[in-house]
Amino acid sequence: MSRPAPDLSQQLAMLRILYGACAAALDAFQAADNALDEQLVRDLQAMVERTHGEIERLTATIANSRPD
């Protein structure tokens, strides 16, 4: 079984780190329930959703690039 190209694996790893960091920050801001941070919470929610989508897309790309 061959491995995906290193650049794709690195991109996926960076996306997973970004996703985890944004999700943890989002959890912290939601727990604080601070009205001053509403825009930041919306921005973090958007980043979590976008990053999740990119992880799914890149995971599919890597899976499709492997020979049968």
C-alpha cells in the first residue's frame, strides 16, 4: 500500500491542528458566554465548519490517489 504524497499528508495534519485549535477556542468562548465576543464566536464557528469541510475534501483526495 503506497502512502499519500507528503505535501497532502502535511496539509491534512495542519488542517487537523487548525480544526482542534479552533474547536477548543470555540468551546472556551461559548463556555464564557461573553456577549463582547459574539463576532469572534461566529468567526470561529465558520472556521470550524470550513476546516471540517477541507479535511473531508483532502481525505477523499488522498484516498482517491492511492492505487487499488
